[in-house]
Amino acid sequence: MTARGEPPQRLWAVDAGGSGTTALADDGTRWHRRSANPSSVGAPAADDHLLELLREVAGHLGGAPSAGWLATASVTDAAPGEPARSLSAVAARAGLTGTLTVSRDVTPLLLAPPLDGRGLVVVSGTGSGAVACDGVRPPVAAGGCEYLGSDEGSAFALGLAGLRAAIRGADGRAPATRLGPALAAHAAATRHATPAAAPVSLPGGVPGGRTLAPPGVPAGRADEDVRDLARRLAAEPFPKPAVAALAPAVCACWLDGDEAATGVVRDALRDLTAAARAARDAAGLTGRWHAVLSGGVFRGCPPFADALAARLAALGPAAVPVVAHDPAAAVLSALTAQRARDRAGRPRPRWTARQTLTTRGGVR
């Protein structure tokens, strides 16, 4: 109870990535739905997916005023205000009241432990990028401009490069590779997979790894040729999640010693290291600092995370980079820390936007 004898305000958090959206309430209740990223599913579907999820959160909270944080890949640090108003309108339509903080997806990872506002985050999920902050100035990003402008080293990049290498091997432009059969089989096997339900089987992996395949990834035939797979994916209106869903098969071939897959992974590690270096330098990050790795590629393939951590050692982190195994929990942790800063009268970071959700379904 509060000092006034009232129940404490409920808290909730949303991590909206490129392949799926996860919500987490302060009592540990968790929901997982399809992507709410417009570049992955289109703007109308993104709003529908988010509205469906937030209605469940609102129902769970029973209509009581709450504090929420929505971290999404569709928001940038430079201009969170306008997307915040749009996303807050969706939250209000869902029946949520109280306050909502909106930020880009990596911001909570910067603000929550172990970084606490200072350090480096490297992302390899459906998309990719690196963000660094010196604890004084706003964060600086390298990459993070969606799959046409960047996303090197991401699940999408791994899937696309693996698909192209497989086709070159299949038609004789390059040495034979196991990527073709592996990608076709993986596409068939993940027909009904979701990010929350389908385990990855990777040599050297750990139990509980998750696929990157979202609900609705186009079905593949068990006997599908990799060339047919490529044509089918190209016909999809939003192919990014489906291509990213091939990344576990590429990583598995790499761990099996396939030469073509090894080249694909080597390029991905190089690109992620370059992004991390660029973000560190642009942020002026010196002295003692730490790094966090976030995204489904790191969580689904621990050897990939280990390989990048080894490369990042040359950049000077104070300890081995840690993998963020639960981004939604990091968002909730950042929200809790922000509320403590509010009570202490400390200013909010300029790269987040806060909206008030009214009881009449509006935003002010």
C-alpha cells in the first residue's frame, strides 16, 4: 500500500521487435503476439497486433491507472515524440489509463542494469545495430536503419546471405554447400512456429533457445528446392521476418563446419564489430564501461554471441559482454528505475517520450 493507503500503481512493459511483440506485467504475467513493427508486417497490421496485445494487458489490469513503457524498433532516439503520440493513441483505445513512456527498443537496455545509462548495446535480432552512451550526452547509434539501409549482421542479413550462398552453390557458381537443403527443411519445419514456442536445435546451444520465426511465416514444403523457396519468399509483401527466420539454419550449418555458412557468419561478426566500434567512438565512450548483446540471434545461438564477445574484447569493455535474455524484463526494469528518478526529481532522458492516457480513451 502507498502512504495514502492506496494500492501501488501497476506497471507493465512491451518489447516490440521485428519478429514478435512481448508484454510483461509487474506480477510476471506475460503475453506474446506478432510483430508490431510496420516494416515487418505493414502499418495497419502493426497497429492491429499492438491493439490486440494491449487490450489483453488492459483486461489483466482491470482498468486501473497504470504506468507502462513501450520500447519499439519503429522509434528513433532523435524524434520519439510523434510516434509516441500515435502509439499512445493505440494504448488508449485498448483501454489503458495512466502514463506511457515510448522509446526505441534498445533504450531500456541502456538505462537498466548493468549499463545504468552508460555503455554499449549491440543488437542482432530481425534487425541489427549498435547504440552507445557516455552517460552524459544522448545515445549514438550505428545502423538501425531497417533492412534496406543497414541491418548487417542481423537475422535478416544471415538469412539473406545464406539463401544467396545456397543458390550459388546449387547452380554451380560456388562450391556445393549444405545450406540449400538446410534452409528448405527449416522453412518447412517452422510452418507453425512462433517466437515463444518453437525451440532452436543448434549444436553447442542451450535449452530454451527460441526461433526467430513469427506466426504466419509462409509454409514451406518438405521437398521444396532452395530456388523455389527464394522465389516464394520474394513474392511475400513483407518478407523480412520470413527471411530472418532462416538464420537458425545458417548458424547450424556454420557450427557443422559448412564453408559457405562460415563465410556468412564471419561477415556478420565483422559487420557487428564495426557497428560497435563506430557507436563507441561516436559516443566518446572511454574509461570503464560495459556492453550488452540483445536479439534473437544471440539468444538462439550462444556460440554466435561468444564469437562476437571475443571480438568486442578489443574495443575495451570492462567485462565480457552479457546477453540480454529477457528484453521485456529489461523494459520493466528501466520503467522501475525511471519512476525512482521521477520521485527523486531527476530529469528524464530526452530520448524518451511520456504520454498521459485519459480515462476517455484519449491522450494528452
